[in-house]
Amino acid sequence: MKILRRLGASPRERGSMNGDTCPDIFELSDGNFAVIGTEATADLDKKLPSDAARADYERIVIISRETLVRAKADIPDA
């Protein structure tokens, strides 16, 4: 599996110059996406809607609104 491309603006383009906050979204060679975000599983796991679930190997991460909005144009429709 390889990272094919970044979706949206780089952290530097979004104003992260010191590396303290670097959320990012990448498209992978297998068609999936990888996300760098703030780990929030402990805080949000019990607050998931009743129709949502998380496997033991999955984590809940937070990315900034700006990260996702700026990636919108790069997210394929299908």
C-alpha cells in the first residue's frame, strides 16, 4: 500500500508552521483514505450514535473543519 496523494491543502498551507497541529488526508493505492488527526476515541466512543460502531482496531480521530473543507474538491465522487 502506498500514499498516492494528499487531498486538500498541506498543513503548512493551512498555517501549521510548527508541527503542533498537522491534520491531513491522503488517498491510498488500494482506494482507501488515511487520516492524520487528534486521537479522540476515549472521549467520543461512548457518544457515538446508536447506529454507529467501532471495531477494537479502529480509532476515532478529529480533523479540523478547514482540513476537510479544503479537501472537498479533491475527494472523488465515486
